[in-house]
Amino acid sequence: MFFLRYIPVILLSFLLMNSCKEEEDPCAFPASYAVDMDKVQSDLAVIDQYLADSGLVAQSHDLGLRYMITKPGTGVDVDYCSKVYVEYKGMLLDGTVFDATPSGKVAEFFIFELIYGWRIGIPLIKPGGEITLFVPSPYAYGTSGSGSIPPDSILIFQVKLKGVY
């Protein structure tokens, strides 16, 4: 019976301790992504050879993405919760275009809805910016592919960031 008097105190203490934990920012980029890093490395070797053969110089992102910023843009930063308005063209390494926004139109997406390669690459620019992304297959559609994109396809995206909301 003596113990029962302390149950409310114990519960209150537990609630107070847990309420002091630092909340994670829901709009921060996720710290990890489950992916086959051996396949990423293999694809990066192919991308690097493609870039060398094409006489292109791209930057390397720590997470395993190659990119070229042609215009950095100005204004607000893009975060994981941002809604972005873009013009884009998506291609296979052989130059086959598999998707593009119609001329004069924009597409709108939330960053968290996009393939991982875009989640990494789009926040590297600001509104008005332009970037070309060289995306390893695990950061795109992986072993399943999508529509006209074959499985295990390395993708190239030319993206113009028109706005962020």
C-alpha cells in the first residue's frame, strides 16, 4: 500500500524526463538511407568514366552523387519539407530521354516524395539555380526500374529550380 502512493510521482517524473528530449527536425534531411553501397560505388565508377569520356567535370557529394551546378540561384534554402517547382529532363546514360516537363511548364513536388538522388541534389541550389545530377541506380529506381527506365539504370537529370515554397 505504501508503494501505491508513489505511483503518481513516478509517472510524473517519467513524463517530465521524456518531455525534455530534443525533438528531431522533421524537415532535416534523414541521417541515413538503406541502400546497397557496393552498387552505389560500382555505379559511381561508371559515372566517373562517363564524365571523363565526355570531358565533363562534376563535383562529388559525400553521400555518393555526382553533380554540376551551372547556376547556384539565390534566395531561400531547400529542405526536406520544401515544395519545389522545377523544369527538368531525365535521361539514361546513352542520352535517351525518359521524362521531361513540357516546354514552358513546371512540375511541383515535395522533396520528401522524390527519389533519393533528387533529395540530395536539389537542396544544393536555390531558386533560379540549375543543376545536372548523375544519379546511381540505388538512388533512383534501383533494381525495379520504373516505366521506360530499365532496372539498375544510372540516370542524368538536368533540373532548373523555379521556386521553393
